[in-house]
Amino acid sequence: MISAFRFLSYLIPIMAFIVITKGAYVRLSDAGLGCPDWPGCYGRLLVPTTAADISESQILDVRPLETGKAWREMIHRYLASSLGLLILMLAAIASTHRHQLLQSPLLPLLLVPLVIFQGLLGMWTVTLLLKPLIVVAHLVGGISILALAWWNLLNVRRASRGRPDATLLRTVIFALVVLLVQILLGGWTSANYAALACADFPTCHGQWWPNTDFSDAFSLWQRNEINYEFGVLETPARTAIHLTHRYWAVLVTATFLGLILYTLRTAMPDGRLIAWCILALLALQIGLGITNVVRGLPLLAAVMHNGVAALLLIATVTLLRYALPPKRES
């Protein structure tokens, strides 16, 4: 059982990353409502081949069948369901073999209600027709599962710790908070289809501060439109969202550069290696963000932008664990 626990501890973060990036692909390819019902697709476990296969379903009156989009959505659901089963297996082993594992079962057990709630958010994403608040909450659930699963893996691997350094610890925590806010802003940008609200760089509509509407941009529940696909906000509100995400990226960059420089100057080799990884991911993420704007949101770059954000998160979590004193180890 110890080997099974270790195997699952490695597999689950990989699976969580795949689910996050696949979800981004589904979202960015406009397939979020490829199956307008849940948990099946037009009432079936597998995607129907043609509309004639579901002619008796009233769902067709709401949304015509697009097989490609439907399969993209269902594959994401299959992957997410598999992740949930893996987490249940991990938690069962952790709780029944805790003495053999010499490790607290807390993290695996925390993952169970989290992945269940994530499943509910996945359902509400469809049934509430891509309501932005639900879409962002679904993103938060995904990155939370990834972060906790990665922390569990670090515990399993007995990842190294650095010398006690209160300044490094405070800086990593601040950087992690700033990054999480940026991920939320990125999710809000995507959920409101505001990624192309500014099609030029570094200015927006040829100005540093064009016409914006922040009151509507960050209204959490927004209006009572039936369908939020392709967004419901006017251009000034979408511009406000885009600019907030873009200018917050400046704070993220400055914060992480400070963190990286401090870590390279003071940390032991393991800490410096993590800092170099963070620097590489940060540079890649900035390049992808600019590419998305100037090239009109190419699908590959947009999906990579989501994936690198997840990698940057787990790299920062790794540095956080490195910075924690040994007595804080779970």
C-alpha cells in the first residue's frame, strides 16, 4: 500500500494539471456548453454521433449538437471524474494505513470534499450557462486541488528545507497571494471574454487609460441574462477587466523578481534551483501574455498561458515549503 500511495501521490498532481489545461482548452475553444446538460451529453454517457440520435430530446431545441465541441467537453468530464476517483483512492489509503505511511492523512482527506465541490461547480458551470462567478470558482477549485496535491507530493518526497529565514518566508507568502489574485483576474478576464478587449500592446486602444467601466466590470453576479457564452458586458467594462489583469501583471513581475533575487542571493542550492525555475516560468508567462494580445489570442498560446500559470503556482508553493521551518512540516 505504501507504493500505491506514492504512485497516486505522483499521479494526482499530474492529472490535476492535465484537467486544468484541458479545461482551459475547452473554454478557449468555446466548447464550455458543447454538452448543454450534465453529467451526460444530450442525455447520454457518450456523445451522440448525429442529431438524429437524439431527436427525441428537447435539449436540441436549446442548443444544436456540435460533435467536436461536445467531445471536447465530455473528455474533460471523463478526466475530471478520473481525478476524483484517484483522490478517493489516495484518501482511503492515507486513512487506513496512516501508521505505515508515517504521514498525516489530513491533506488527502481535505482533497475529498474539495473535489466533490469541484464536481458541483462543474455542473453549475453548465446549468447556469457559464456564469462568470461560477466559472472563476471552478478555476479556484482546480488550482486548489493542484496546490494541495502538490504539497502532499512534496511531503511524500520529503522535499528539502532551507535555513530558517523569516524574510524569505514573508516574501514567498506575499508573492503567492499576489499570484493568486492574478490567476483570479485571469479567470475573470476569460469568463467575461475580455482577453481581446485591448488588441494593442503596451497601450490599449492607443491609450494608456481608455474608457472603462469598473462598476459593471467587477459586479460578481452581474445581470440575469440567460446565457453568458461570449460575454454580456459592454466594451468599457471588458476593457476595465483587461487593464486590471494587465497592470496587476506588473506587480506580479516586480514581486517575483524581488523574490527571485533575494532567493538567489541567500538560499542554499535547492532554493536557488527553485528560483531559477520560477524565473524561467515568469519570463515564459510574460511572453505568452503579450503574444495573446498582439496575435489575437491564438489557441495554443492561450492554453499555454493557463498551463504556465499553474506551473508558476506549484513552483511558488515549492519555494514556500522550502522556506518553512522544519517544525511546520505536516
